[in-house]
Amino acid sequence: MPKFNMNPKKNPMPAQDPLVRNKNFQEVTLGYSAETAIDEAKRCLNCKNQPCVTGCPVNIRIPEFIAFVAEGKFEEAYQVIHQSSSLPAVCGRVCPQETQCEGKCTRGIKGEPVGIGRLERFVADWHNANVTAAPERPVPNGHKVAVVGSGPAGLTCAGDLAKLGYEVTVFEALHLAGGVLVYGIPEFRLPKAIVAKEVENLKALGVKIETNMVVGRVFSIEELKEEYGFEAIFLGTGAGLPRFMGIPGENAKEVYSANEFLTRNNLMKAYREDSTTPILHAKRVAVVGGGNVAMDAARSAKRLGAETVYIVYRRGKEELPARREEVEHAEEEQIIFKLLTNPTEILTDEQDNVVGMKCVEMELGEPDASGRRRPVVKPNSEFTMDIDCVIMSLGTSPNPLLKQTTPGLETKKWGEIIADENGKTSLEGVYAGGDAVTGAATVILAMGAGKVAAKAIDEYLSGKKAE
């Protein structure tokens, strides 16, 4: 049997038929078999300089875990990943590998890169299906740390600190742990049972999860330190405050933020027939925006029974910030892309129901500060779209509650917490990371920030112990 598989293309990922899956909320991609995973793993050349590792925000030892997969040693592969990542089944599904680890893969120079994300997903799923033994709890070191927010940054920070023996308590505002993983990402991209399993794995390490705890309302950051005895605090509260365009008609009944629409659907299970959560089952939906969240909202609306769903984006296809895979999946599922288009007014009837949306055509001018060509209005190009629902997916900002209730916590203009490269904030013993610091970004970057902060918190508390 050959040591390497020199096929220039990665093994395709099995998936539901597009015209079947756009009517259900089951996972779109079906995962590799053991045989396919081994075959794909053999495409890895085990490069000496390991460029893929430099592209991973949490520094997974990628060639090492892939080598185990190639030998059929799946649990050994999982243990390699688990040393660096607390959420491998999640990352294998939602990480933008094409711009990170796979973007630096040597095999990608003359063909397609190794399917690193697909292999990570396979290994994590194999472990969760076949290993029932609880991990051994580390010896407690006697120190308490609070983590505010149970999204990817908070869970990663909690997991890394728990492995070092810290007594970690995670405080989550909602009734389920997972943050954006449970309220933002649809079931068909990330099954919630996967998130629940990853959370259970952290609990097995000793992490405590307290839900329905709105820090800033139930108790303050200062009270966590002074009254509850937490020696350090990590703020991973995300960015859940939606932005709007400020155009006429935006307050109509059938206008959602993507955050609200996805939260009703994902966290509150509005797509189920027995759900008591109200959600509009519109027929003609316009989703304004071009990121991953916009794709999630559009594809969810289609599954809820919409006959026509548009992505309305003011730049062209090459400028779409969403992952290429998500754009392709949306196109396959018959989402219509209205590119170089910008809304100017949402039209309503006397009962405040949405009946259309005025738009203008755009064209791309000179590059702006982000390096992308700036969209400008094409003269005399106004037209009206026939729609009955609008979902605004224009980005999010951090919730201002922590800033309002935490004296001395320094933030930027839009509420992002100011933190240094180690996550240290303006307050003693308080660290922050993820979307709460950067604004809306990716799951893996939030995990990387949680990892960095955990290391810094350990060094901080170790220094205090030595004093």
C-alpha cells in the first residue's frame, strides 16, 4: 500500500442533495467514512516546516494528528487535537480552513490542499461516538477563575484553565451554554447535539456552567471578585447587538435583525412544528448583507418555506465576505444573489406590513480603507423588489451592558473591550477576548483569543501565588 496519496484533489465531502436539504434542517454535509478519512490523510506530506500549523489560531499539531489518522489510530489523533482545541467537532465544521491551515498547505500549491477540517471533524465525531470514558480530572490548584460568556472564546478559556487545575465557573446569560454556537449557527451547519457534547466534555474536566446569569444585572464584575472570590475573570461576551441601515420602513413588523431571526430559529427551535416560538414564514425574503450570517439567515428562510430568497449585497461576488463553501451551498439551494444592489427604503402598507423594498444599483469605484473597491450608486438605477420580509445582516457590536455596569473598563467607540495582545483589560485581573474585543469575527479566532487569555491568566495567578 503506498505511503502517500498523490491525488491532486481532496476526497469530496458527501452531502444531501441541494433540493432535498433546502427543505429540512438536517446537517448538509455527511462526513467522511473511516476509509475515506485514511485515504485523505495519506495526501499529507508531513512537511518538515509544517506551514499548516502556522495558519491555525490555536496551533493544533496538524501533521501529527493526520499521521495517526493515516494509520487508522483515530483516538490517538483525537488526543493530539484535544491538547490544543476544546471544540474539535465544532471547528471541523465551521472553521474557515481555506484561509487558515488549508490555505498554507503545501499540497495546495499544485492542487487542492489536504482536507484538514474534514479530518478534524471525522476524528472528533469518531471519538464522541466511540469513547465513553470521562477524561481524568486534573489535580485542583486551589485557584478560582470566572468566565463570562459561554461562546467559543469563553469555552476555550475555561477548558484550558480547567486542564491546569483551576476551579472554573462559566456564567452564561441565556438558558443554554454555547453562545453563538447555539443561537447563531443553524442546525444544518452545526447540529446542537455536537455543541452540547463539547460542553459536556468540558464539564467532565470540572468546569461549572451557570446559565440564566446576566453579569451586570445579577451581579457585577466587582462582586464576582470581592464577594465570590474569583481571582481572575475572562470576558467572552461576544457581539450580539445588531446594526441597522437607518432607512425608512426599517421598523416594520416583518423586518428582523439576522440575530433575532437566527436566535428564534436555532436556540428556540422555531422551525419545529411543535415549537411555541413565533417566526414569520414569509414567501419572498430579502437578506441584506453578504457574510456567513447572511448566508445562514437566507438558507434558514428557504427551509422555513420561503418561495424566493434574495441575498442583497452592495458589492460584487468576489467581495462577498462569506466563506466560499457557504456561498456555493446557498447557490445550490436556489438562493438568488442580487449583487451590486443597495436598499434605500422598505415599503409598507397601512397595516405596517412589508410589501416591497426600494433599491439602487451600485458599481465599484476606488478601493477604500479595507482594500476593497468602494461601492458607489449608479445614476438613475432605482428599482423595487417584491418582497414581504427583510432580514438585516449588517454586522454586530458588543452589548453595552458590561461597559455601563463596570467602572474603569475601557472600550472603543462601538463598545469593543480594549485588551492587549494577551487579553489584559484596563482592570486588574480582568481579561477579555473574542468578538467582545474584535467585533464580530470567526469561531476559531475567538477560540485563539480564549487560549491566549488562559495562558495569561495562568501566568498572572502563578505570579500572585509566588508573591
